Amino acid sequence: MSLLLRVVLLISLSLLAAAQADQDPGAASAAPAGADSAPSGPPLPYPADVRGILDRFFGILKEGKASYAAEWLCGSNPLMSAKPDIIVKLKYVLGEFSQRCGSFSGFDTLQDQKLGDHVEYIFGLGIYKSQPAAFAFTFYNSGTGWMLQNFDLSLNVDEKIKQLVAPAPEPVKSAPPSAAPVTPEPATATPATGAAPETPPPKAQAIPAPASSTNTLNIQPPLPARDPEFQ
């Protein structure tokens, strides 16, 4: 092979490699450190308590892996992990927080309330570089471990804090039971001092009912007097 042919062949191979690199720039270089992807190896286990689950979730956020943090947290609930739209929504919100507010550095718990033995609610502030974000999580435990049941993330922090610190409404006081009406007694005249007290009128005598026929007395009339002439 002549020298000229070898030079033409080397130039052709160089141009072909450059064209492939322009079409797929990721193939020419390795992924940068800290990329938002799941770590190699088995998935991270879920701690036995809610606080441990959130600590691990926020630890992934600190590493700048918002997408993986969303996948891992939703993966605690099999029903939630089977709905890609929920995971996509959480990924989008966490990504927007990072773009608008900067890097994530921690979480301040403002409310931690257990409702019975199977539900726990946690509300607090995610600490970003330029402003905080409101995070609310509801976890459920049916006896097999704690899992994410619902979440509410918002940048409207002022409104969320107002709802938290607003005083509870006072209970409505019931009206006291009404007293039974008192019937006034008729007024009686009081005799003047030294005056004789009035004599009450005599009570009417009851008239006996007429005797019935069965109780009539059997009285005979008297005999007439005899004539002396015939005595």
C-alpha cells in the first residue's frame, strides 16, 4: 500500500470518529461525578421508623440526586411505585425546587404527630440556599413496615406556617338551661294593726240526698178515738 493511500485512510477514519462523537457526546466522555442516578448494587433498604426513612431521603437530596430520591421514597409503597405519574410528579417538584432555590442542605421538623398506631404525619421546612420549602409527609404502617402514603410540597411557606401557628377556635359554649317559670301566688290582704280579723264566710252545708225506696221507714197512722157512748 502506497504512502498516499495510507494517509487518505487515516484521515477518513479520523473524520468518521469525529462525526460519531458529535452525534453522541456522552459516549466520548464518562458521566460526571454526582450524576442523578441510582447507585450501583442492591437498592438502599428502608429503615424501620419514619424518622430513619426521611433522614435517608434527605441525605440523597443533599447529594443532588433529586430524581433518585423521589424513586427511592415512593418505592417504600408498592402501590405508589406502580404509578409512574406519581413518581414523575415528585421528581418534577424536587427538580424545580433545586433550580429555583439552589442546593438542599437539610430539614427542620416543625410538627411530628402520630395518629394512632398506624399513621404518622410530619411537617417541616426543607432548607435550600435561597429560600425554604414546605414539606409534608403522611406515612402508613399496616404491620409490615412504614411506607409513604401521601406528600405535599410547596414554596408557599408563609401560608403553611400560618395554618400551623393559627390558634385553635374556641369551643362554642352552650346556653345554660332555662329555669322553670315561677307562678306568683295570689296576694292576700293583710289586716290593719288592731283591726279584728275578718271572719271567713260559713261554708255551705251539704244537702243529703233523698233516701232511696229501699230505706223508707214503715210507720202506721194513729187509730181514731172511741165514742164514749159506746164505751
